[in-house]
Amino acid sequence: MIRILLALAVAAAAYFGPWVSSQGVDINGKYYAGGTAECAIDLTFSVEGECAPVGGLQGKFVTATVALGVVAAVLGIVGLIPFVGRITSLVTIVAGIIAMITFAYFAKDTFMGDANMAFTDFRWGAYATGVFGLLTLFAGLAGLRGEA
């Protein structure tokens, strides 16, 4: 059950949480992945054209984090069946790893890529995604052992 909640927390933090502040305006995950999410809600599963993530590689990472968080949560519900649970733990592990990679990429790009960015421009949504990603990774690993 904890795998489901943590995967949803990763997706929610990545989508709704602010990532960086640019010129006093917080930029959240919805800015990066909103178009792709709207297309998915309309059952148009594409990352091209008007469904493409905004923001280049950063947008693709945020979109992948949100998508894998949601997929891991949905599969986690099915994974309440004991044998299937170990298989869905692998998706949960991947969701956690992608969330941590997204956090690391934003940190690298924010602090090393832009000389005008300061430590205070990195917002809580990025930190929450990284922390929930780490916890999701641990929950997925515990699920492989059969204890979660």
C-alpha cells in the first residue's frame, strides 16, 4: 500500500510543486508537463506536436516522472495480488530512480547551467520530488523482498 501512496506523491509533487523561480515567478511541473497530461486525459498518448512537453529535456524529465509515478500507482493497485506485487515493484523502482534523476538534472541545470540562478531559486517541488523518489525506490526494493 505504501508503494501506491509514494508513487502518487512523486507524481503530485512533480506536477503541482514549483521547481524553480524565474524572475520572481514560480515555475511548476504543470508548466512542463501540462500539455502532455491534457492529451493523456483526452486519451491521446503522444509526446509530439501540441502534446510535447515544454522546456526541452527538463520538460521531458518532469513528464516522465509524472507518468511513471501514475503508472506505478495504478500497477501498485493490481500489485496487491502477491505474485504480481513483485513484478510491479520493478516499475516502482524505476519511477523512484527517474524522480531522483529529474531532481539531479534540475539541480545541475539550475546551479551549473545558469549563472543568474541562486540557491533560493530552487523550490520545494523539486526537493519533494527527489525525497519521494528516494522513498519510492526504497519501497519498491522492499516490495521485491515481499515485505511491502
